[in-house]
Amino acid sequence: MILLIMLGLALLLMLPLAFIFIPGLGVRTRREAALALHRAQLVELQHEHADERIGNVEYEAAKLEVERRLLAADALTPAPMNGNARLLLIGTLVALPIMGFALYLPGSTPGVPSEPHAAWAARQAAEDKKLDKIISILRLHLAQVAPDSANASQGQAYLAEALTEKAGAITPEALALFRQSLAHAPQNASWRALDSQRIAQAEAAASQ
């Protein structure tokens, strides 16, 4: 039922294009279109001149130019109407909604199979296991170095980033580690930018 409604709506939306087939509606040739355009320009110029939006000199110059174009358009020879464009338009009016409707038919579009949940869960578990191993190594490293040394600062930054990646957010422990790392990081340390960025992100999130 829904497919029939969609087809009906598609045909309804294409209906306005069919009005050009009604005799007497619209402009049929290039000559008639040009004549209608330039006549409308003359009327607009007259209105602007009457409202004193343009001066006499500008009005006469513009009027002369439009009249010149009007005479040139009147001399155009209309191309013979052989019906080719009409047949093409009819074909378009019929084919476009049908082709659009066909896209929603079962099996009409190629499908990409979704990843099985078991495979995703296995890959996620492997990544979590890898992160847990890195976190354990970093904690062991921090327990063996001076807490205010550059080595400790670097380890704190990396441990905080690993905790953030595992949790998907900056945890309180990770934020404390970022601050400790920044406090003891050398001025030229490559991880200072990471510390500052993560601290700013946490403070911005807390202020919202």
C-alpha cells in the first residue's frame, strides 16, 4: 500500500510539467520568449522613470538599448516544431517517477551486509585487552620512577590518554594524571600539548 502511495505522490509532483502541453499556455518559441522579456523590461523602465528612480538621460539610453534588442528579437526566425522535444518530455514525465519508484522495490538496490555482532564484540574485546595491557605497563612504570621527574610526567600523560580512550571520556583519574603530568613536564616536552588540550576539554565539559 505504501508503495502505491509513493508512486501516486511521484506522479502528482510531476503533474505541473504536463501543463506545457496545454495550448496557449507559456511561450513556445525563442522569439516569443525574447519579445516578452524585452517588453517587460520596457514596462519596468517606465515605472522606474515615473517613480524618479532613474534620470531622463539614463532612461532614454536604457530604453533605446531595450528597443534595439526588441527589434533584433523580432527578426528571429523560429525553428520548425518537429515534435522531438515533446516526445522527449513525455518520455521524461513517464520515466522519471517510475524509475524513482523502482528504487524502493525489494532487491532493487544493492545491500551491504552489516557486520555480525559477534565479530564486532570480539574485535572490541581484543582492543580492550590491548589497552588493559598498556595501562598495566604504564602503572608499573610510574611505580618505579620519581613522581616529579620528566619520565613520570610522560608516563602520566600516556596513562591518562589510555584511560580516556578506554572509557570514551576523560575520567576523574585521567584528569588528575593530566594535571600532574603538566605540572612536571619540561617546557619542550611533546606531551604538554596533549595535557593542556585534555584539561581544557574536561573543564569545558564541566562548565556546561
